[in-house]
Amino acid sequence: MTSPAFAGIELGVQSASRRGELYQLNPLSDPRWEAFVQDHPDASVFHSTKWLRALHTAYGYKTAVMTTCPESAPLTNGLVFCRVESWLTGRRLVSLPFSDHCELLADESEELDDLLSLMTSQVASEKWKYLELRPVSSRPSTLDCFTQTGEYYLHRLNLNEGTRDLFENFHKSCVQRKIRRAEREKLRYEEGRSEMLFQHFYNLLVMTRRRLFLPPQPQSWFRALIGTFGPGLKIRVAFKDDLPVASILTLSHKKTMVYKYGCSDARYNNLGAMALLFWNTIQDAKANGLKELDLGRSDRDNQGLITYKEHWGAVGTLLNYWRYPAHVSAKSGAWKERMRRRVIPNLPSPVLQAVGALLYAHMG
């Protein structure tokens, strides 16, 4: 269903472009979008209706797709984004919130230029604060009017080799020895989506976010992911005896396993629990015929995390985020950083969780 106004979520013809008319659709109600995502080689888990529905359920974001394809035609291109309307951080168009990356899906740069030209005009006419893009490799000419606001590395591990060969390619002291240490310590591994595993994961997440001077994501976000992904989501927990010491959350999409969240009890980091979790994840992905493990983004200046991922044999590619208009800054002030480091470590866990529940909808 479509309608002519940009202010709504289900939209129709927007304007003429060099290649025809531009249209907007609701990916949660238009079946063409999920079919397009399943067929397009560059579409990731973040384009999927499962991810988009979780964003809408947990945070109320309205999602839309801009395309040059009319309602009666199959999709050949699309730019998906969320409308984030916040009194705290401003009204923004983001592609996509809380997503490591979100490729611009079109086979021809002219199509992307048309889509982005209209989007930039809407930023001005509708008085949005900015439009943010997180493409993996797209670089259409229209991005010349954008400014780069973030530099990251995206690491991915090719799973086409045999399990034994993959293990042999891991760094001997930093990965192989840690896996063997976890085995000697007789760490126990469990996976699933049960309430018990979720609570273990979330308690460890609160610990980890506190160490990073950040509030935890709200429980409602993870429950939305569990509800939309179903068996495609796994919570993986490592135990020392009966104590949970590390956990990760993974998502499966097409032929890719995605590592999205990880957390641990720092007192037990020397036991190799995280290495055990990743090794079990890789073996699980192989057993299910998946071809790639997406290890997510790393800040370009976080050399420790980059090196850790490369020790697993993952290959990093440069990932840039872009914003329009160009004068909008993505950096927060130094005083905010000092405030986080001073306040967050001293907050009781229930208060810290309440802060996260309050703020995350504004942070997308």
C-alpha cells in the first residue's frame, strides 16, 4: 500500500528522476522487500524484515525503503532507512540504527544517485537533522555532498575451508591455546534461546557495558530479536562449573552467521571462555552449511580488537559511515566522555539498566 506523503510510513510516488519515478514502500508490509533481500548478494541480516521488525518493536522506529521500482514491478534496487524522531538527539534518517553496516542495494550507480538525491532534498524540506548511511562498499557520486563521520573495519571469516584447516589457521598462542585451555578447565557450553540463558547473557552484558562506561541495551531489544529471529538467533554461554563466565549472541541470515553481541565476567577471562564460544559458533555454522562468519565492526583505532579478530583468520575491510548535510558532526564532547567514566561505574545495576532503557531509543 502506498500514499503520497513523505510524513507517513507507507509512501508512494515521490518525484521524477533520470530513470523514472521514485517510490517509497513499507518493507514490513510489502512482500517484495524480503524477496529482494533474499536474492540480492549484498543484502545482509540488517536488511532483513526480522531485523527491521525488531527495531520497530523495541524502539518504535518506522522503516521505509526508497526505490525506483513502481508498486507493480519487482524490486531491483532499494535504500532502507529508519525515521528516528527524538526530542533528545533530533529528527534523523538512519540506514540503519544499531546496525554495523547496511549496503545500498542497487546494481547501477545512477540508481543510487537518484535515490540519494531525493533523500538529501527531503532532509532539507522536511527539516531532518541529517541522513546517515553505513554502506560496505557503495560509493556513488552523490556521496560527494556527504561527510565521513566514522571509520571502522568490518571483519569476516570465510568458512569454506574444512574445520581442521580453519583451526590450523588460528593464531597458535592467542586462539588455539585458549581453546585448549578452556577444554582443560572443563568449561561447559550451552546454546539456545531459553529464559535462563537469556538472563545469564544479560547479566554478563550489564557487567561488560559497565566496564566500557556504557549503559546496557534494554532487555526489550533482545526480547524483540528473540521473537523475530526465532531459531535464527542463538545465545551461547560458557560456564565454569555452574557459573556463567562468558556469552555471545549470534544471528543467522542466508549463508552468514553474524556475531552481534559479546560479554563476559572479566575475573575469568584467562580461562579461554570466549575462544570456546567462538570455536563452537564456527563449528555450528559449518554444520549448518553457512559460508561466512561476520565478526562485526571495530573502531579503526581499536588495534587490540582488530588484531583479535585477525587472529581468527578474519579479513578486515574499511567501513565508512557518511552523513548529510556535511556540517553535522558525529563526535560527542570530551565532557560527555568524562561524565560517563565518572558516573556509570558508580550506578547500581537496576539504575544502569533503567538509564539504558531510557536512552537507547534516542541513540539509534
